[in-house]
Amino acid sequence: MTGHAPRLMIGFDGSPSAMGAIDAGAALFPGAHASVVHLWTPPFASDALRHRLWTGTGGVDPFVEAVEREGAREAERIARAGVVLARAAGWEAEPVVERGYGGDGVQFAELAEKLDAQLVLVGSRGLGGTRALLGSVSDMVVHYARRPVLVIPQPLLADEAAALTAGPIVTGWDGSADAHAALVAAGELFAGREIVPVGVEDGTGHGPQVGGRAVTVLHREGLLPGSARSTAAALCGYARTRRAAVVVVGSRGRSAVEEIVLGSVVMATLHHAYRPVLVVPRTTPRGRR
């Protein structure tokens, strides 16, 4: 990638998926500035720690205070560990620890506004295929964030990881405002990379020019024609054959309930892709459409 590295916000909970997200993010955005965010919800402490803190005397209040004190200390340690990994990967990084209220996905999206992050990174524990779980933190961040969100599944295969440094960026295209916003964001975030707009329809051939780039038009096969799943499957299949670094899709910003009931190409792509997926909301903080 060339050009100015974006300001990133990445969620870190110490899990393998979070560690993998740092590695993948550093390959895509070398030299970026990252806020490594850890959200914790009191009482945060392991069973072993709670057992050590409980004396059986002195009442419940001192015990709760001790658990919260030790929980905050543990949260700070996890965030610092994330910063060490991020700096080792070549990022400028700082820890951000926030006390949560149980709605991690929503709070994470709100924090992106507060930190003025240009891009939000979240790791995903195997979103691909039948292991996908609607309602996960990464899903909720995608639903509510007003900033572009890059969801990085784990684990990435060696070929998928190798594509991060130089692979093309495959962008879904249907001529809509959502697709236009996604194409613009892809050009800004991945300056110097090959951007490949891809449309999916019930025919074959090559589409018109958009932004000086030819649109590759794919044919739906197998699943119900016109469905979100068939579109996502075709898009992800093409990204695999091109050894793409990232798949980019635009989002209309529906509510979580609407997405689950109606379905969407965004969610279907997240659940079919085994490579990073960038979800771009139609309206950015600058009001661009």
C-alpha cells in the first residue's frame, strides 16, 4: 500500500482471533497509528481470582470492590499486551481501556466516533460457513458503526495471508450509492492497489466502466437467483480465484433485526468469505454519499 496510513481502531481481547487481526491488519496497513481497544464489563475476573478474593467475611461490598479493582487491572494488562503486539508488527499504538455495559458491539461503534477512527478492525472467530453466528460482537459492530469496518476471519490460510500484502481489492458493484461509497473508500484506504469492481447478475459478460475501471460481471449459479447468498457466493468465489487481499461491500445501514429478517449481501459475504471483508456505510462522518 502507498499513501498515508489510516488511523485505526482495533478491538483486542487477548484471543487468537484478536492477535491474528493485528497481524493481518499490519500487512494491509503498514505503519498505521492504532488505538488498541479493550472493553471490560464488571465484575471481570476469573473464577480462580474470585476464589482468592473471597474471604467469607467482611460482607459482599468489599468483595465486589476487590473484584472490580482486580478486573480493571487485568483489563489494562490485556490492552498493554495488544499494544506490544501492534508495535512489534510495525504500528504506532496506544492502549484504550473502556468499562463496558454489556453491549460491546454498540459501544465499540460509538467509541470509533469518539476516537475519530478512519477504519475499525475486528477479528472474527470463524465467521465463514456454517459456523457463522449472527449477533456476535463483530456482526454488531458492522451493523452500528458509521465508519468502515474491516472484519478479519481467523484462521487465514497461508495463501490468504500471503495475498494481504499485494493482492487486489475486490469491490462489490451494483450501481447503487452503497456500492459507490464502497468503491471510493476502497480507493482511499488501499491507494496503489488494484481495485476490481465486480457485479453479479443472472447473465455473463463485462459491465460498463466505473471510475475508469471495467466492471467484471459474474453469473449466479446454484442458489436462488437474485438472493443475497448467491450474490455473496459469486463475489467470494471470484475473490478466491483472484487471490484478493480484501473483499469490499457497501452497507445500507439497516438495523440488526432488519438484516436478520431480510438478509443482505453484506451479512452473506461476511459469512461466506474466508478472507478480510471491508464493510463501508453509505454515509461517512464527513457526510459523503
